[in-house]
Amino acid sequence: MIDFLIIGQGLAGSLLAWELIQRGCTVVVIDNGRENASQVAAGLINPVTGMRFVKSAEVDTLLPAAKRCYLHLAEFFQQAFYIEKPMLRFFLGDNELKNALKRLNSRDYQAYLGELHVPGNGIGPLAAPFGFLEQHQTGYLLTRPLLSCLKAFFIANDSYRQADFDYRDLQLQPLPHWRDIVAKQVVFCEGYRATENPWFSRLPFRPVKGEILSLEHRTALPDKILNYGNWLIPLNAHQIRIGATFERDNLNTETTEQGKNDLLNSLGRLSADLTGATLIDHQANIRPCTQDRQAFIGRHPEHDNLAVFNGFGAKGSLQIPWYSRHFADVLLNDAPLSQTCNIQRYQALLTRRPTL
């Protein structure tokens, strides 16, 4: 018998499994081995977002926890995973400029916001008709190499099983068991596929498809993340990633001409010099977003040995490290679960009986 069976080796499942193993638990991670949303995602961490320049909820707690987690993993695996770079936020209109000026006068935002550049003064080949602002403590996570290292660690620890997980194969009595594995607790971390989970699919997930491009270019760009309605990450002097589209209706992992053209057109408005960039990769996947934009964490109200750890959406790189530690405290020490993420807020949905 093992302590935890974790379904899904995206960032959520991987960091939760890592945390539990560090605490001496026996864990097995089940994953189909195919590309997931975490591997495709940009892994951006941006403490201040949106047209109103609002700090992400609990960022003063979440960001230090994320940095500590990724530094610890970097030391363990002897390679860097989190790349901290400042971000240039290009205003899309006068209202964004006014909102940014308000935040600059707030003490709560001083650690995250830097110099404001007035309208009309671009930077190199980049147009800035409404001005731009430098943001601090921003960066991005190299999710693919991190997940690859964690997978190798799980395999070496006899904590990984590559398989297509069929919910019908999971028996709950007398204890949860899947094939030859008996577990005290099962935690579902299967991303957007949770919409098919027979125990948790009633949670109001709102999956979002996003497409990302990798490009090669010859334009002299600042070595900073750019936010211009979309985002741009400089991988090196001549390669960038840009993204991401936002599609709720056609939820598949197929790349589209429409998505590619939307991203390239947006990039062209930022800099005409980048219109000649060469496409080297085009990816798409589905983010497990939620109706209220809060994560779904907790035990099932009728099946105490089934739990969910999911729904982090586009902020997974920022949120998952702290919530992994928090949920491990809940699972192992009966610590109270934060009401912000607790699925008890949807208990009526989870326990509702089907109408005949």
C-alpha cells in the first residue's frame, strides 16, 4: 500500500508529489506521458496584471514561496528553472496609463513597479504610442525541463507509472486501488481533463485553449519580457516565444492558422521590424481555468479518500508551489484548508443527485 496515488504529471501533480515525497510519503504518479498544458505554457509570473494593474491575490505570500521552491529544485537538479527578467508593459490606451499612475503612488505596489515612460517614446524598434511601464519581480518558469527532471526523479524513486488512466479502473472499496496499486488517498491533478472526472466534473471548470509561437528574428530587442496585450519572452538574442491566444469554444490541442495570424498581427503592431520573423514552432494546449478564477483543492465531500488539486489556470507557476505545501499540510496534518481554494464552496454541486 502507498500513501498517495497522484493522477497527472503536469506542474500541479509534479510539485505536489515532490512535496509529499520530501515529507517521507510513498507516492506513485500516473501519467500518459504525452504533452500537457504545463509543458506548453510560458510559465509567466507577473505580480501585477490586467487593465487596472491589480496585484495578484496573495502575491506577497505566493511569490517568495515560488522563488524558494524553484531555487531548491535548481540546487537539487543542478540547473536553473526560473528565469527572473523585468517586464515592459506597453499601454494599449490612455486608461491603462492613468491606472498605472495611480498604482505608482501606492506603497503596496512599489516593490513591483518601476519607471514609467511617457507616451510616444518607444524603445528601439518597439512602438509605444501610449507609453509603457517597467515591472519588477517578473519572470518565467522553464516548465518543460523542470517536468522532465521531476519525471526522471519519480522514475528513479519508483514513483512513476506511464499509463492511460481510465476512471473505470479505479475501485474505491475497501480502499482505493488501481490495477495493482492500493492507496490511502487519490489526488486528481489531470488538468482540463477533470471535466470528464466522474467525481469532480461538476466543479465549474472553464477550460481555455491557448496557442503559442516560437520565432527566429534579427531585430535588436531588449532582454526583457514584453507585454503588449500578448506577451513576448526572449529566449536568446535571436529567438522569442509569443502568446497566447484565448479560445473557449474549440477546445482541442490543434494549432490553427487563425491563432498564428492573430499572434503575428499583434506582434507586427508592436514592431514592424518583427513582421519578417521566421516561425520555428507552433503549439496549442488547454489551460484548466475555473469559473471564479480560484483553484479547486480539497477532498470530495462523499469520498474522503479522493481529492482534487487543480484549476490554477494561467497562474500555476506562481500559485502551485505555495499551494502544494499548504495542501500537503492539509493531507498530512489535518491543517485547515484555505477557503479561497476549498471546493466546499461548490459542495452542493458535488453532492447533487441526478434528476430522474
